[in-house]
Amino acid sequence: MTSRLKLICLIYFLFSCFISCKDEGKTRYLIGFSQCTGGDKWRQTMHEEMRRELSFHPDVELLIKDAQGDNKTQKKHIQEFIAAGVDVLIVSPNEAKPVTPEVNDAFNRGIPVIIVDRRTDSKSYTTYIGADNFEIGKAAGEYIAKLLKGKGKVIEVWGLRGSTPAQNRHAGFKNIMNKYPDIEVIAEVEGEWEIETAKSGLLKVLKQHTDTDLVYAHNDMMALAAYQVAENMPSVNSNLKFIGVDALPGPNGGIQFVADNMVDATFLYPTGGEEAIRTAINILEGKVVDKEDMLETIVIDSSNVRVMQLQTSKIINQQKSIQRQQAMLDEQTRLYRIQRFVLWGILAVLVGIVFLGTYILSRLRTKYEAEIRKKETVENYNYSVKEKKQYNNAAETPKVVQENPDNIFLKKLNDIIHENLSDSTLNVAMICKALGMSRIQVYRKVKSLLDCGVNDYIKTVRLDKAKTLLSEKNNLSISEIAYQTGFSSPAYFSTTFKAKYKISPSEVQNKA
Ligand code: FRU
């Protein structure tokens, strides 16, 4: 490959790289979210909120790993996120203790850690986002005390014991209950946040305590479980009340349960999905974030449920409209990207064609110039020999027309070939020796000046001389001319001659 071609290829390569890399300039961030369990509506809402917020940040990617309520799986997920080098780690721990070492590890390695909803056992995190579960427990206690007018029997349905919301919702509730000695917590049921687990525990306990006045469940799904169990148990207190936590909007959410009189009151427990992504973005942008981001809570019962329903359905509709607009925007962006890609592609092809055209043209020009020079060299030689003869007669030396090194080289080369023209064994080695140059030097010089190999050039000189002899009036036969110009056989001479001049030696002779 010539150096010019190499340069063209390099420029073209760099240009193509520039085009293909144009879009890669944007920084991409990866947020890893280790979710304790992903199946229930509350967690799904959290994911939707996260995705909605993320749609405003196309350069940020969110990867969610769902541990399906298993501590070991969650530990593994966090380790995988650390190994992947996530830019921000979000964790909603299944239970506090088991995952604390992994979360601490991530934090100590310098990965910003956002804890959502459930806490770990340590303070090694960047931000905690969630409502205050102790306060929720206290608010529930006060509400219950008021509802029961300070007297009655209560069953408490626990969330997962090892999770901090369950511990704190219990602690806050107990804190208030201590002030009401006439309210008796007659049983605690293990609900583990799940409707079915809560149901199986409640079936036994409610059967034993048919005079229960109220069921306080740590979330709405377990409050619904209590309602459904009691509904099918005629012996149970007909005035039994149910209190839950979460207050999700939409069908099958806590607000609807209150509206349908299945649950008496629920306490809003925001998922924090939107806030988690917003905080992650702030961290990525280098902004300072609060260590504790406490979300607001509110009680929803028959007194405000209609207003809440109106508000939440309005919000849901607005969110749907945002999603539709987002989808349209995504489609527009996709089309724009395709168009830009095609445009750059066309441009790259055009530039490629221009480069290639220039290269081919310059090659053709070099070839053409070499061809002319070859022709001129042979002709000049023949002419100078003729001149030499005349001048010799006049006892004068012919003038050397051009004295540049290339011409001197070509003159020497021609001299050697012409002096040995009848020698069919004349070859490159002999020429090199006569010129006092190496094989490669001679090859390069002939190639650059005449654009052909040394042997090719010898053949050109032989044929040219033969053509001159054939056209002259001399009584030489074709065989004699063939031998004189160094061809090993007349037959080979004739074939080579015809191949070059498209006319046979005899035809040239006849014309002459
Ligand atoms: C959802 C959930 C919610 C509850 C929260 C506590 O998985 O059980 O109902 O408020 O988790 O972490």
C-alpha cells in the first residue's frame, strides 16, 4: 500500500469513527436497585414511579433485581451490583440484619447508597428515603384509642419481624397503647406482609377471640385478609374494625378498601420511588443530599376518602397523560436518531467516494506519466544514439540534454541494455552489477521512474529496437532481428511482438 493510500485510509477511518462516536459522547450512568420483593402492588407502584422519573434522564439506566423475599438472594444481588461498579446503589432491604454487611461494603467502597422504605442495621448509607414508621405506629395507636373510646380488644398483624417498618409500626403503636390500659392487645399474628400468610394466622386467632374489637395490620393487604376472614366467620364480632397502612390509590389499593367500607382507616405510606431516582440524579450531578429524607403521612378514613379518591384519580390521569406524551417523545427521538444516522451514513459514503475517486485518479495519472516517461526514455535513447553517430562522424560528442540524476540513471540503464541487447541471458543481476547498485535499489528506481519491473523494461527495449529494425530497409530476416534483439527463439519473439503491438513482425516488415 502506498503511503498516500495509507493516509487516505487513516483519514477515512478517523472520519467514520467520528461519525459513529458522535452519540457516544454522552455519559451513561447505571443505577442498581436491589428490591426485596417485587410482586405486590405497592412495589410495582414504586417501580412505575422510578421509571416515570427516569424517563426525564435518558442517559441514566436503572437495573432492578428482585430478591423475592429471600435474604440470601438479596445479598448476592448487592454483591453483583458492587462488582458491576454501579454509579448509585438503591436498596430496599428484605430484613435489616442479613443484608447490612453487603450494604456497608458498598458504602465503604465509595458507592453512594440510597436506602428506601426498610432500613439496614447501620448508618452506613448516603440517604434514607421513607416515611417515619414509628410515627405511623403512634398515629395508628392514637386513632385506634379514639375509635375504641379507650377500651377494647385488639389483634396486631405483623409484617416481617426482621424488617424495620414492622418493628417500628409495632413500637410506635405499643408506645401509645401503654397509655391506654383498657385496650388489650390480645394476640399478635405473623403476617410477613403477605395476604395469604396473614389469613392462615388470623383464621386460628379470630376463631379463639371472636370478641375482638379491632385488627391493626401493618399493611392494607393484611387488613384486607382480616376483613375477608371475618366476613366468612359468623361467630366473630359484627362490629369488628380494621386498620391498615399504605393507602395505595387505584383499584385494589388501600384507599379503595376504605371507600368500600372494608377497612376503617389506612395510613399513607409513600413508596419513595420517585424521590429515590431524584436523589440518585442529584448524587450523580454532585449535589449534596440529606441523610434522612422523611416522607409525609396522613390518615385516610370515611371523613376524607372521597377527596383523596378524587385527588389520586386526577394524579393517575395526569401521570397517564405524561406517559403518553413520553411515549410520543420517545418515538420522535427514535425517528430523529434514525434520520441522523442515515444522513451521516450518506455523508460517510460520499466522502468515501471522493477519497477513492481522488486516489484512483492520482494512480492513473502516475501510471500515465510513467508510461510517457518510459516512451520518452526509449525514444530519447534512440535519438541520442543517432545523434552520437552523426557527431562521431563530425568528431564531436553529443550534448547531454538533461543532467539530473534520474536521467543519468536511465541513460546508464539504456546503455547497458543496448550494449547487451543480443544477449538473451541479460538479466537483472547483470544490470545491477553493471550499474553498481543493489537489486532493490534498481528495482525501486525503475518502478518509480518507469512504473514497471526491470525485466519488463528490458523486453520493452528489445521489442522497440526490433520494431525499428523491422521498419528499416536492411536485408535482415525476422529470425536475424529476433536473435539480434536478444530473443531466444523467433517464435517467442513473434508471439511477444504481436502481444505488444497487435501486429505481427512480418506485417511490419511488409509495410516497410
Ligand atoms: C410492600 C410492603 C408494604 C409495606 C412495606 C414495608 O412490599 O409490604 O405493604 O408498607 O412493604 O416495607
